[in-house]
Amino acid sequence: MQTSPDRHEYPAHWEADVVLRDGGTARIRPITVDDADRLVSFYEQVSDESKYYRFFAPYPRLSAKDVHRFTHHDFVDRVGLAATVGGEFIATVRYDRIGADGTPASAPADEAEVAFLVQDAHQGRGVASALLEHIGAVARERGIRRFAAEVLPANTKMIKVFTDAGYTQKRSFEDGVVRLEFDLEPTDRSLAVQYAREHRAEARSVQRLLAPGSVAVIGAGRTPGGVGRSVLGNIRDAGYSGRLYAVNKALPEGQKELDGVPAHRSVRDIDGPVDLAVVAVPAEHVTEVVTECGEHGVQGLVVVSAGYAESGPEGRERQRALVRHARTYGMRIIGPNAFGIINTSPRVRLNASLAPEVPRPGRIGLFAQSGAIGIALLSRLHRRGGGVTGVTGVSTFVSSGNRADVSGNDVLQYWYEDPDTDVVLMYLESIGNPRKFTRLARRTAAAKPLVVVQGARHGAAPQGHAVRATRLPHATVSALLRQAGVIRVDTITELVDAGLLLARQPLPAGPRVAILGNSESLGLLTYDACLAEGLRPHPPQDLTTAASAADFHAALSRALADDRCDAVVVTAIPAVGEGSVGDAALAEALRSASAAAPGKPVLVVHVELGGLAEALSAAASTAPQAGSDNPPQNAPGPAPAAERLPTTEAPEGAHLIPAYPAAERAVRALGQAVAYAQWRRDAAEPGKVPEYEDINERGAAALIDGLLARGQGLTLGTDETCDLLGHYGVQVHRALPAPTPDAAAEAARDLGYPVALKATAPHLRHRADLGGVRLDLADEEQLRRSYAELTELFGAPEELRPVVQRMAPRGVDVVVRAVIDPAAGAVLSFGLAGAASQLLGDTAHRLIPVTDREATSLVRSIRTAPLLFGWRGSAPADTRALEELLLRVSRLVDDHPEVVAVTLEPVVVASHGLSVLGASVRLAHPPARDDLGPRTLPAY
């Protein structure tokens, strides 16, 4: 590394791994004096045309002076970055700071010339775009605000790199050269471009793993049994459409096959490309395998081997080394300690997992960080009876294990535009990047349902997972996920219940529910469950136990045709008697009625009718043929004899009706669908962040800069808090200290009667229930008497810290808070003041910046909201003023990330206007936001 005294210390934090447009990875790092040979070798592999575009003249080789200049940097005024794969350069970028006259300069000059060179073999992979993001971030860090680049008109690819970046720019043409100048400050367009590139690259990287053209199982044992041999057999038995190889270095010389699969002692011996390697060797041998795979050009790895971070500190370091080593060769990893991946597409038919059976093809994408939970989910999704009916199958399944590299965020990027996936189900034990997950979840949920259950909610994340610390309680994180459109459930049973409904039924247009069936009691249970879920059920229609299939068909048809109905729940119990309806007939009756009105969801609650559940999951438009001997392919196992019903498969796209064994489960799934559908409608018109003419953003920034100049972080005093909030139109009622009765009387005269006397000691602050507050003191006599009472009850004034404040109009006391969480970002919280709300956790949350529509919903989302709207004849509070206050606080924190905490308590919301009676603000230098910086993979 560079050690000369005229150079700064090597900036290791500039090193980063990135995903390129084709799904491969590259490492970006600063160029140092040690890279001379790499630079020369790289330049020799660049075409003459590319060299001409870079230097505007024939330039066959670099001189010693060139090599010295391009490898010696001070990391401030002269910076060079390289993109590497396999340790070798594939592209370079550098900037040189210049002054107004275009000559080399130092700070405070804030402009730099930038130039790229990309190896021809790697052009078109998005390398230059990634380098531009990173060199731009480096330049901003070093005080450079603008780049200039001179490009030959024929170099259209490089011109496109600059013009497509989304920065504010201007172009000129002089002496046969195009000169581009652009500001480096991120814009809405540049961030949108960056997110779009990130999406395409990460989606492509997952697609390469899930749809490989060839697979090698490394560690397939010579004898039956064992993890590797099992995975090999599962891939072969699933009918994988690509080329499959077995690899085991212990194979005897001359053995060419293993279980009918071509076998080799090393992946290097395979004649042809290998897209995916499934690694099932002991952890201590994985490094050697990764090296062989990288040198052979393998694109990705599924590491099922254990012995990594889940085993302790030594394993964690081994896991970090594994990721770093794989990324050196541009490979991405699922795992380690992974259960595997499945793709049921007929074009792929890949079961590179430990699951012995392939799930039926369907429209559900399934992600599980736990292999055991993955097995349970696959089983429940495809069980036909005795529980939730398996009405659809799986498109793709990913079990990430320790998710050292590929995470739920990456898979969300893939599923967002995957035409084979309509619903996404995720079991998460940790969220490594909540800010990014929330952003991706909001985008995904706007297109297709995303249902999430989170394990380890009340404890630490599993040992194998590297997660960011968060100060937010789980309830707050859940609320923020729901704000992003995520359907949050508590158990894997609820995950499957919701997924099956959303996969094959339309979203309800509202909360109105019709209930019909052949059991009055079951109908009443369903009615009560609907009320508990906040739905609006119609009185149940009892068809009696004598109802025939035709009766069910007619009743369901009438309900679906009723404009006052948004969804229908059908309840069914076993019928006894000679003329009772059969399972298959009832299933076909419900199916045909539903198909005639496909715009409304239909659910069935059945009690001990395994045959009905089976029939509903697979009945076609014609009745099942009795005596058929062809059960569904790849079923997880036979159902009990009483529940098996031979059927034919429903046509593709048919509305398959989910059936549930309990009314509560069906209605809970329906309630979640109703809430999600409402979120979709609201998300179509998200509102706006309003502008207020009286906000003084520059004045607030100057005040913050001056205050932070005192130290790294501080809690503001009363006057400073009032000044800062005042810049954003938030006026705080003055509270004057009253260390003595005379001081209290003088303060009251200054403020004007009536006044309030409050104790502000930490144990009494905001605790009116403890008696530390006296209100509506009309004159000095009452004030002095109250002062004496407080000191007699609670101690000397030095302990009480009493203050005097002018009385505000009576109203509803609320609390407004904003905090910047290191993992989730800026969060705005709202609730009513008082011990009851704190005890019940009745607080609502929104991510900042908050729009006007979100502020309106925030006020109405707490359980005690009726107190603001005239509950029991009280005067309604001025909720418009309250919403405006929320928006102003949101703007303050969003405009100034140095404001890391704001608390307004109490805020009295009267019939007209509101009064902020207490406020505190904390400032600190903001943490770096990786969602605003260049694209990077998590560092190891």
C-alpha cells in the first residue's frame, strides 16, 4: 500500500462488491502502487479502438511514466478505482481535481475530470455505470461537486454512461470533442436510475441461480446416502432439463457415471460450462472447491455444507472468507447451511434441495431462511386434506440458510417481475437491511401480494445471520412493514392460509361479507369472526342440512351477484342421509358458481370433510371420474383413505377455491386480503409531502451547524429547541423556571394568568397522574398555595424543578415523536399521552417523509383515535392542525438528518388549534446512508 507522506492513508472503506448487469459480481477498490503489473496486463487486453477512445490517439502501450501516474494517487485530488474479477482488472476509472482554468488543483476547487477504460470483453455488463456511482461517491466525500468528461463523438457507449446516469448536466461540442459537465449531487432521477440498475442486476443474479443451463453437484458420495448424493438424486428424479454432473475427488480412476449421471473427480474435468455448483463437502474443503469453480467459470453456488457462522465465531470468520473468496471470481452464493432451491417451471424442473419430492407447479414464490420451516411450508402448501387444502403450487423456492450473500432482498428483486409468480411468501428470521427491504417490499406489494412471517421476534437473530442493530421494538417494525404493503402474519399456518387465498382468488373490493352454508352454528361462528377482524358481515344464510349441491350453487350465485357483497364465505358440514350432497358434487357446484362471477373471492369453511377439500383443490369443470387410478403427480404423500377423492386437474387459470378447517382461519385470511386490497387502492394515490411557505430550511441548517460545532451530539436546551422548531412553524409554549415561590409569581405575571405549575423532575415529568401538575391557577394566591402543596408532597424545589406555563385551551393530550433508527431509518410516531396508551402500546408509526394521506391515516390508526373525533359527545379535536404538526416534524427530520430525535409531549389538541407544551430535540452527525450511496453488496 502507499505510504509516502504526501499521500493519505489507504481508504479501505471505498472497497465494495457490486452486482453487474448480467448478474455476475465484481470488486471495486482503489488503485495502488502495487497494481503496476495488473494495470499493464489489463491495458494489453484492451482493443486498439478502446485505447483510441480513451486517449484520442493511437496508444498501443503504456509508458513507465503512464504506469506511475495511473498507480500513484493521493486519494484526495487524484483517485483511481479498478473493477476486478479473479484479482485482475476489468475496468478502471480515475479523476483529477482541476481549477477554473482546467489545470491540476487542490481544495477548495470542487471540479474534477473523469475518465474510464473498460476491457472489451466486459463491455455491456454495466461495469462503467457501477464505477461512475462509486467514483462519484468518492468525489463527494473529498469535496468535489462536479465532474467534467471529454469524449469523442464516436464513443457512443461512454456518452450513454454519462447521459443515462440521471445527474443534472450540460453538454458542449468544441474541437471535435464532446464535453460533458454534470453535478454529483444525487437527484430523484439519478436515484431512480440507480435503483433500476440495482433491480435488474440483482434479479438477473438470482435468475442465473434458479434457471441454470448446467449443474454440478460437488460432494456426491460414492455410496447411497449423504447430503450430496441425496441432492444429486433429487435433481435427477425431478427431470432437470439441463446438463447434470456429479463431482467427487475420491471417485476411482475410470468411473464415468454415478447413478446414471456423468461423474468427474473435479469440476475442472467437465467439458463445457457449469452455471451452478451445489457444494456438499465438509466446510474445511469448501475453499478449494470454490477456487476450482471460479477458475472454471461457474456462475453461482448453493452451499449446503454446514459448519459456518451458525457454529460460532470461528465459523463466522470462515463464512466471511467464503463470501469474499467467491466474489473474487464473480460468483454469488446461496447459503451456506442452505436447504437448497427449487424451480418447478417446465423449462427448468430443478430440485437442487434436500426435499425428496418436487412440489406441484404453481404461482407461489416461497422464501425461507430456515430449512426446517421450508420443509414445513412445502408440506402444508401441498397437503390435500386434514387442514388447509393445497389449492396451488410453488413457482420457485429458496432456502437461504445463513444468507451470507443472497438474501430475501435479492429474491424479491427477482420475483417482482417473474411472470410465473403471483404471490410471495417469506419466512424471515432476520432482516439484514430493513430500509432496503421496506423499499423493495413497497414496490413488490404494489404489483403482487407479499406475505411475511418473522421468526425470532422476541430474541436475537440466529447466529448465522449478520444483521444491523435496531432500537425499534418488533411492534414498530411490523407497523412499518404493513405501511409498505407487507401482509404481516404471526405463524406459518397464517402464512399458508393467506397465501392460498391470494394465489387463486381476486382481491375483495371492500369489507362486506356474505355467509352461507348448511350449518347455522358454523355460520354464526363465521359471523363473529368477521366482526372480530373488522369486516362487515351480512347475517348468515342457513341452507339447512338438507341443502343439495344445486341449493349451494343457487345461494352462492345470488350472493356473488349482490352489489352489497364483496366476498363470500361458504360453510359446510358433513350431511347424512340418502339424498345428501356429495363432496365432488358440492365442489363442482361451488366452482361453477364462482367461475360465473370471477370478480369476488370465495372461501370455504369445512368441518371434517377431507373429500370436499380434495375436490375443491382439483375439481375441473366436469365431475371427477370415480375409480380413477391416477393420483396427482409429486404429491407429498397419500391422504387418509376417507379423504382421498380421485379427480382431474382444474384448467390453468381456473379460480380454485381455498378451504379451511376453522372459521377463524378463513376469516383471518380474508381480513388480511381486505386490508391489503385497501392498501393497494391507497398506494395508487400516495399523497404528497406538502410545502409550507413559512419553513426556513436554511435558517434551521445554519442553527444546526452552529450547535453541532460544539461536539458530536447534544440534547438542545429549551431556547435552542424552541428556535429550531420555530424555523419549521412549530411554536412551543414558554415554560419559565420557578426555583422559589417568588420566582413562580414573577413568571406568572410575565406570562399572564391563568397558569399551570408543573414539576419537571424525571420521575414526575409528564406524569399528571402522580399529582405533579396544578392547572388553571387564576391568581398569585392559588399559585403560592399550589407551590407549597407540591413541595410538601414531593420535596424541595431543587428536586422538583418546577416551571410555570401559561394555560392552553383544553383538549386531547397527544405525543409526537420522531427518531432516526440506524437500521430502519427515520420513523414518525404518534399516540395519545398518558399511562394507558403507553401500557397498551397504542402508538402508530410511519416512515419519514410522511405524505398528507399518511398523516391522515396515522391520526386515525390508533385504537384510542375516537377520543379525537367527539367520543361520547365530547368536542371533536382539530385533527387538521394535528396532521399539519405531524407533517412539519416529518419535514424537519427529513430535511436535516442531523436531527436524530424529536419529542413533543404533551401536545394539547383543542377544538380549534393545538398547543405544544413540551419539546426536546437531540442532534448528532448523521450516520452514512447506504441507500443513498453507490450500489454495494453487504461487506464481509
